[in-house]
Amino acid sequence: MNDRNTSAPPAQRIAALFDYDGTLIRGDSTLLLLYFAVQRYPRAAETLMAMARALLPYLAGRKSRDEIKILALGALRHVPPGRREAFFHEFHQRCLRPRILPEAARRLAWHREQGHLLVIVSASVDLYLNEVARSLEVDHLICSRATLDPAPGLLGPNCRGQEKVRRLREEPFARTIRWEESWAYGDSLADRPLLELCGHPIAVRPGPALRRHARQGGWPILRW
């Protein structure tokens, strides 16, 4: 008998996909990280000045979001290698964990009770989101990958917009998801590809562009 013909297909599941910045927490975690680094290592303030100089070129379209993110990550060159683990742990405990929106935490708990697969899909970096994912007890984390050596930077593309869906589709678990029954939560128009992937797209505290799109599509809007 051919085992391949008798193997049971993978169990199908419903997923709940969550953007992080602005959806699960208040504010932008990359900026919070930059300010936290300056507080702990004042020399990191040079990164703030570099970002201020890059603002006009960015607004004019001469610098990309990837370049701005790499510039912000430059503040981490001042964190000694032996202090990195403690630095990111303290950043999570002091800056990120208190910013989890209560209703977002309740929504995560509800999806967990339903047996849904919990996934954070974020443009923020794994340096601190790994701890976030453990704290929130999600099943999977998909995010931008960063390195600190030999210099702070990104490993691969910024996980934003269509890149979120591409990365998600690469994961083995993606083949087991019933997308038409799954949920997705996001706060900006950049989350539109992720939201459109699922049968239950939810706009959370959306900016003007996503709000217009959600209203046109009849998507629920939550203001938690």
C-alpha cells in the first residue's frame, strides 16, 4: 500500500492575523526603540539628528521606508553586545508591554478561546518582537528581520504591504489555513493586502485612507 495515498491531509484551521504598531499597541515601536536607546545611551542621539536630516528627502520620495528604518536601527550600535538581551527585555517591559491596548488583548484572548491560530504580521523588527510574541503567546511571528553585526541593518525586505502576504504565504502553516473564514486586523492602508487575504478584515483605529477603503468595502471599523 502506498503511504502517500493513505496519509491524512493537514488539519485546516482559522487564523487571526494582527498587525502590531497602531493595532495591538499605541504608537510606533521603532520610534519608541529609538527614544529608549537615547535615554540609555546618550550618544545614540546622533541617530535622531540623522533622521531629522533625512525627513525632507523621505517626504520628497528620495529616501525609502527601508532606508529610514535602517537609519533608526543605527542607534543600536551604541548598545554593547553583552547588554543587548537585557536592553531588549527592558524595552519590552517598560515601553511595549504597557502600551498593549486592553481591547486588543481581549480580542487576542477571544481568538485563542476559539482555537484560532494567532499570528503577528508586522513591519517592526524581530530584535524585540520575539519577546512580544512570547509575552502575548501567539503561535507565529512574521516580521522584518534585523541584524546588529557588523552594523545595524535589515536582513531582507521591510515586512510591509504586499511583503507581509508574500512572507505569510511562504510559511508551511499557511497551507493549512481556511482564509475565507480567517480574520485580519490592521490600522493603515499598507495593511490592505493582509486584510484582503481574509474573509473577516477589520480596520482598527484606521487612518483616513484605510477608513475610506473600509467604508467602501463594508469592513468593520474598531476604535479600541
